[in-house]
Amino acid sequence: MDSRSPLHRLRDARDHVRRRVLRRRRLIAALLLGVGAAVAVRSVAPPPPSTATLLVAARDLPAGREVAAGDLVPVEVPPDAVPERVARDPVGRRLAAPVRAGEAVTDVRLVGPGLGAAQPAGTVTVPIRLSDAGQVALLSPGDRIDLLGTDPQAGTTEALAHDATVLAVPDAASAADGALPGRLVVLALDSGAVYHVTSASAAEYVTYTWSRS
């Protein structure tokens, strides 16, 4: 049993701790220097760059597809990499043009008012029924076509519109128009030709040729 007084025992313990600290003073000094250096580096390091969450296609998506939640994946990108006209909620919307894997879905890729956003001034976006569904199947978004109207009674053919741009080719199922002949396409037309074309599509056989211009 230790017969020393509590004061002596406390002093001995303190001396023991001091000796251990002195034996390891270099190691402790090195550790303190390392911690100080880490704190200094952290204090002067620039903050991490800001990012924005962007939904992109998880795989190649064809034109006419209705976008499902599983078709999109979130990625983090710099804020200035977010397209100006990105579709905020494309799920349930139908694609007017193909979308590549990793590409954001913008409003010009979707069937709707935004389709004509990139078209020149003086054009309007309008759905037109072409008379031959087989011919429509040959079209792709971006094609430039001239529209022709044939009067079956008079047997005459006239030019209806020149250099129209195909914006979308909805698939036959999405158009839900099985009771009517032909097939719908979405075109960017010169505003001055819209009345003429839509009137002809209701009464004439409307077809197209690919535009050379």
C-alpha cells in the first residue's frame, strides 16, 4: 500500500506525465505542425465549384417516344452548362426528334409550342395531314419539303408551300387518328402559306417532294 501523502502521489504523477511528454516532444511538435498546415491550406483553398442538377437521356431515345421517368438520369453540371430552354419536366411528353444518350431534353425536342422556337421569324408551327401514310414514314425531323396538292376531280396539281421544315413525325399510335386516312406531321410553314395548306389538306390529296434549297 502506498503510504505517501496524496500531495506526493499527485506530484509524482505530474512528473511522470511531464517526462513522457518530453520524450515525445518532437512527435507532438510534428503533429501540431501538420494540423496547423492542414488548417492553413483549408482556409486559403477555393470553395468547391457550384453545380446544378440536369436531367439527361439515359440512353438513345427515338422520335415519337413518350418520355418515361426511367429514360432520364440526373447529372451534376456547371450552372452555365444548363441549356437555356431545357424542359423542366419532360416525363409524359412525346419526343419530336431523337435524343442521344447524355443529351438534355429541350423544348425544341418535344411535341408542343416550343417546337418552332428555333425557326426563322415569319414561320408558324402547324400539324398537317399528308394523304399517304407510307410517304410520311419516310420523313424525319429536320427534313425540308415542298408541299403539293392534287385536286382529284380536276386532275390538277399545284404547289402549296415551299421549303417547309419537318419538326416532328408523331408515330401512328400516338396520333390516335386511325379513322382518318393519311398521317399527321408537324411542320414549320411560312405564315402566308398556312391557310392555303390547311384548306388543301381537307379537300385535296396532299403530298410532298424533298426541297432542294
